[in-house]
Amino acid sequence: MSSNQSSNSKATSRKEPAPVSQFPLQAGTALKIVNDLATNFKSRVRFSGHCRDRMKERGIRERDIFNVLKSKRSQIDEGPAQQPSGD
């Protein structure tokens, strides 16, 4: 097996995202979770109808969104929700 194949198998060995063990989430932790989901668990990310409508209006593809969410240089200005309900 080549080194490329072995690194790919390591990247896909997790079947589930890491559990969230911190609440309320700190911004850095939330960013790591978002990055992990966008990188390793795209099938777990859902886009609402409203989101899809805005994407279509603006010519944005899912690939564009995932590229931003995966990037270590992306900046998210709004912090994570401080209540379990998302408020």
C-alpha cells in the first residue's frame, strides 16, 4: 500500500464526528467542529430550503460553501449559540 493510500484510510476511518463535550461552546471549539464536519462528514451537513434559495440567487454551489467551511483561514464572525435551543 502506498503512503497516499494509507493516509486516505486514516482520514476516513472515523464513522462518526467527535462528540461535543463542551457547553456552552467556545468559538475555537465550534470552528474545529465545523471544519471537521465540512472536511470529513459532508453527508451530515444539511442545507435548508431558504439556504438553497439564497445559494441559487447568488450563484453559490455546495462545493463553494464546503471550501469556506474547511479553510483554516476562514473567519466566522458570529459565535456559537449559548443555549441548547440555539438561542
